[in-house]
Amino acid sequence: MSSSSIITRPSWQDWVERNAKPKLRYINPNKAQSQPTRWQKAGPMTRDQWVNFYKWLEEKGGTNHQNSQTKPKPKTRPEEGRRQLIPGVFFCVENQKRDKREKQRQLQAKLEALSVPRVTREKFVAPPARIFTYRPQLSYRDPPRLEVGRPLKKPPVPCCFQHDDLEAEFWANIRFPISKRALRAKPTQKLIELAKPRVYPPKPHCPIPQNMDDQPRKRTKMTAKQWQQHLARLKYLSRPNPRVLAELALCDCGICHFCGSYCEFCGCRRNSPLI
């Protein structure tokens, strides 16, 4: 066997086989193993176990559970609860607190001064709205101009009357001045029509004839074709009844042979000459 036929083992083969194996886990036998809690049990938890778990989580769960708990204050005796004064430290801390309070007070005073307006004005009170009579605003007309002295002031009315007759007499004798424009105004025909009471049925826009059945139909000019059809219709309607023609005797006019259809005199039909 030649030396070339011998397969040599590569140098890195041992390193690959050694590092390809899984790493062994070292367990210290001296270290005490912690017992698994009831939440670390294998298998799914039941409904009651989930309920208990959430109750425990609400009470003791969270990272700041220990910080959120209020620690009871230790009971101290009256003589022990007094502040012990340290001369060197006390004056230094007290001066810093005093400066901080003074700075806060000055800042608050500046904010109040800046919040006050430079020119103080009294609160605006809107005047009472003037009461006008009803004046409709029409878009296609000029707005009505107010007349001097209009609207009139309300007449003074007593707060109470001693008798009903006095009240009736007061309202019966009260008078209001008439406007000068109203005396010179001339009402239009439309105003007179609107002033009258409404009539039922309302007035029609166009005159309607009393009886439409008595009115003749409006004549229209016929075309040439309509006129031909009309003449043929009249010719057919002018002929006598076929039943009557059958009961009549033979025609002796001698013209039916030439016309070839109906007789122009009696209306009988003969296609052959008379004997």
C-alpha cells in the first residue's frame, strides 16, 4: 500500500469534536435548593387558584409594595419629641428657609401687579333695547323711515281701579294720536283687497266657465290623410244596414255590373249583369 493512499486525520478534527458536545451544567451540591411555590407547580392552574393569585397580587404584588406601606410612627415621649437645637446648623437652615419664603412672596406680588390692567374700566352695561312696532323688512323695498314721535310712549295706566266701571270708562275714553302720514296715505288696491275678510272658496286666478259639458270642442284643422279617412268613414256610415239589404228584392238599376261593388242608389251588391 502506498503512502498516498493513507488518509491523514486533520489537526482541527479533535477541536471540533471536543467543542461540539453540549456544555455540562454544574450544580453545587452544598447549595440549598429552594422549594417551589404553589404558583410554580406543573400544569395549568384551576379557576380558584387564579382567583387566589389575583387577590395576592392586589395585596402584595408590585415593585413598590414595601415603599407604599405606611409605617407606624414610633411613639415618643413628650420630652423626646421636642426639637433639639443645634446652634451652628439651626441658624444656617433657618436663614435659607426665610430667604426662600421672601423670594416666593416677592414673586407672587409681581404676578399680582402684572395681572392688573394698566387702565381700569368699569363694566359695560348694555342699554335696554328700544321697543319698535312691527315693521317687516322687505328685500325689494326701501326700509321704512321712522317718523318723528313714533313709536308713541305708553300711556300712564293706574295700578288699580276702585270699580270695574271706572276701569271700563278709562279704557273707553283713552285716545292715541293719529300719524300724519296715515292721514295723507292713499291705500292701494291690494291693501283694500287684503283688508277685506277672506272669502271661501278663494277667488280663482283665471275665469272658469259655468258648465264645461255645454262648451263645444275646439276645432282643429285636419291633415290630408285625416280628411281622406274621415270621408271614407262617412261613406261607410251612410250605407244602409246589410240585414235590410238582404231582405230587399233584386236590384233593377242595371248599373251594379259596371261599378263592381255596391250599388250607389240602393246599396245592394251585384257582381254580375242583370238578366
